[in-house]
Amino acid sequence: MFKSSYRYIDLDVLKESTFDDTSIIKEIMEVFLELIDEYVEALTLHFPDKKWDLLFNATHKIKPNISMFGISKLETIIPQLESNFKNEQNLDTIGVMVNNCLVVFKEVKREVLTELKSMGNE
């Protein structure tokens, strides 16, 4: 299984929900990579400008993918960020969570790309 292969992602849920269909898995992974790029861009652009509504929307959009890709390091952080952005609360302390997200998503992206490459033309 994937658990021993990666530090940040666990693809068991994805494999199970797609009945281990490689073509579907690859397609979902490619869409997820785009979402990661969009989310990182939103955090990078809108957090310094305190555009909470845009940050909430971006966080809400990426949230369902956290459990699908087994990203345990973000399972509590993403819902907290979503709530904080929506309610404009704890804004003086969420910078650490935003930075954690940026670091984790960089690694998640690397691992998803590695997995996609290892799947090749199956």
C-alpha cells in the first residue's frame, strides 16, 4: 500500500473510491494538482491583503480533497482556516497555519507528481 511510500499523502481512500481505476485516479490527481496551485496562489496573494472572503472560498474548495488524498497533517488545519476566514476570527494567529499549509502542500504536490510519474501509462 501507499502508507509506507509517502509522508504526506495516503491514497487508500482515493483508490477505494475509484475501485482502483488507474485512469480515473490519474485524472483526479491532475485536477488536484491544479487545485493545489490555485490554493497556494490564493494564500500567497490574498493572505497579506486580508481578503478573507477569497481565502474562505479557496479553503472551502480544497477541503474535500484533504481526506480523499489522506493528508492527515491538514485534517484539522483546513477546517480551522475555513472557519477563521469565514468568521474573520483569530486573524492575528492564523499566519502559522497558513505557512504550515504552504509547506505541506508543496510536499503533497511533490508526492502526487511522484505517484503520477510512477503510474506511467498504465
